[in-house]
Amino acid sequence: MSSQDAPLPPIGLPEATGRSRLFAEPLHVGRPNLADANELLNDFRVILERRWLTNNGPCVKEFEHQVAAHLGVRNCIAVSNATIGLQITIAALGLSGEVIVPSFTFPATVHALAWQGIRPIFCDVDLSTHNLAPASVERLIGPQTTGILGVHLWGNACAIEPLTEIARRHRLALFFDAAHAFDCSHRGRMIGNFGSAEVFSFHATKFLNTGEGGAVTTNDDELAAKLRRLRNFGLEDDQVVDVGINGKMNEFSAAMGLASLRHRELFIARNHSNFAAYRDVLRSIPGLSLVEHPTTERRNQQYIVVDVDRHQFGMSRDELVTALHAQNVIAKRYFFPGCHRVEPYKSAGAASTPLTNTEALCERLFQLPTGTAVSRNDIERIGEFLKTLTARARHAA
Ligand code: T4K
């Protein structure tokens, strides 16, 4: 069970659960954005006819080429998922001891460190960006620290320049979990070009998906060569030169990725129009604010993140999410309760470190469905429901 699956408390509003549901079918956060099914089936047929299914096949090579060209980065190494991508990056950078990482992230970021025998040092985030707070990072650097792992949460870039300066001053590796940030920019440059390496996720729930998949990008050719070996059992031609793993992307995933790349403008346009629709409906609801980030940057807008003020709205975030679930709107509580409060990190003492901003965000934020499976009409219905919910909750108070 993931931390997000922890049971939600029951709420005492019969109006929210007693009637027929707002949606007959569940409306999910993370419903995949998909290319046309016939187009995909045709691509799969070609792969089957070619009888080359994995191990650096032609679709994987083409996918890597197109991703690198789109991001303007020298190297793209496609992998089986971002978690493996993070692990081989940690190994390729030769990290050990302790690495500073936000607690406010999906557990995969932190587990990737733990799998490599590294102690995660949890750092608080900035309340406005939800990303690593550079001043807090610097305070946590100790003799065992070898690296900083930032996360571009919701596709919003970390404070890259201050973090780069801190890493340079303390001679630490700096790399990024860019799982949410494909097709997003920082100061006009595409994410994928920063730090020693950046790791994308192409999981089904991500803006651009390959079913399962990911990629590591880097402008360091030597690091790229090592990452390619580590992804493929440590093999260099037929010689084993590193302790590698099997982190290869297969041809079907790469074909899905290529199809997603062809349709990405459509996906982005839908995410942006859904975001605008949510902004319209949430504007008039007291206690709910849509989390917004700089509009001067390119953004995939894959996450609709809402901040709940329980006093103004009339109920807590958890009560609200329960009420939405009862209506078949499967809102998520990313990233409750914070990695420092889950095992094994909690028992190792991480929960005793106060991470005030992280804990506040963990109690206040939730995510609503978007993507190509969600229409403006769906969003308006969710908005009407939320209006009724707050009116009743405030009346009952
Ligand atoms: N770093 C960060 C910051 C991440 O957010 C993630 C993953 C990673 C690293 C690791 O990347 P990968 O190793 O996965 O490439 C989901 C995803 O499984 C996970 O990939 C993602 N982040 C995370 C934010 O969301 P859960 O536990 O919420 O998954 P689940 O099964 O509850 O699915 C989420 C929603 O999506 C559900 O409401 C159902 C819907 N869904 C899901 C799938 C798989 C669909 O409608 N169709 C589908 O095919 O973690």
C-alpha cells in the first residue's frame, strides 16, 4: 500500500454520499493521455514483424534521439522506469554516505537512494514553489554528504541557480528528479539540461507516457556512456565492466513514447484548457486555491494542485477528498504524509526532524483529474459540487 492509500476518515455529510454519484464511472487523476489506438496497433504490428522487441532496438534509439532533440540535450538514455533511472544515476555519479532530498515527493525518489545504501537527509521545501529550499539544503550539509537530489515538483523547476552554487561550493553532485517535468522549461531552457543529470518518468500517469518508462538526460558524454552500461547489466560490447542492472526500455514502450511525442501538443493544449477551466470554477469557492506557477515558462500542466484552507472551506482536505471519492472523483493526496513520516525512514528517526512547510503542504494539498480523459463539462460539474459542499459545510458549522 502506498502512503497515498492510507485510509481517509469518514465524513458526516449525508448529502455528499447519499445521492446517486456525480459521475457514473470513476474520474481519475492520472488517466493516461493516449495516441489514436489504430496508430499504436499499427506500430506494434511493425515491431512484431521485425521481431526485435528490446535491447536497444530501433524504436528505443529513435525515441532517445527525438527526446534529446526536443530538449536540446546531448544524451538521452531511455530506461524501464524513473525509479531505475534514479538508481543508475546515483550509481554512475558514485554517490555514498548521505544525499539531501525533499521529503515532499513520491517515495520512489527517496527509495532510489536507500536501494543504493545511501541515507536520505530530508530537507524542507519552500511554501510557494513546493521545491527544495536552498537555505535549508545548505544547513543540512555535513561530512557524509555527497549529493543533492532536487525534485521539480508538478513540473515547476527547482531553484536551480542557488542549488548549483551550493553544490559547487561544497563539491557535491547535483542531479534532479524530473519525473513530472517533461516538456517544461526553466529560464527558457528545457528541463533535462540541468545538474549532472535529470531523470524523467514516462509512467502511464505522466504527461507523456510509455506505459512504464523513463529516461536519464545529461550533457556529460562520459556519464552517459556509464549510464548506458549500467542500464544493460554493466556490459560494454560483450565485456562486463560495471555492476549493472536490467533497466532497458522495450520496443512497445518506445513506440508508445514516439506516438505520445507526435501528439504532445494536443495533450498540452488540453491540460492548459483544463487548467483554465479549473481556475474559472475554483475562483468563486472560498478556501480553495489553485496552485499556479510562472506563466513565462513552458509547462505541461499535468497536475491540478489545490490548496485547502479548512476554516474558509468549512471542512478539512481529507473530508473534502472523501466527499469527492463518494462522487467518483478520485482525487489524490500527493504526497501525504511526507516521506520522512513513512517507514523505514520514520523509525530511523527522520520523523523527529521538523519539516514545517512539508507537513503543512501534506495536510492541505490535493489533486484533481485532468488530461485528455477530462472535459470542461466534467470540471464544471466538479466545481458545482464543491460549491454545494462548502455552502453546506459552512451552514452546518
Ligand atoms: N519521482 C516522482 C516525483 C514521481 O512522482 C514518481 C512517480 C517517480 C519518481 C517514479 O517514477 P516511475 O518509476 O513510476 O517511472 C502514481 C504512479 O504510479 C507513479 O509513477 C507517480 N510518480 C505517482 C505520482 O503516481 P500512485 O500510487 O498514485 O498510482 P495509482 O495506481 O494509484 O494510480 C494513480 C491514478 O491513476 C489512479 O487514480 C488510477 C489512474 N490510472 C493509473 C494507471 C496506472 C489510470 O487511470 N490508468 C493507469 O494505467 O502512483
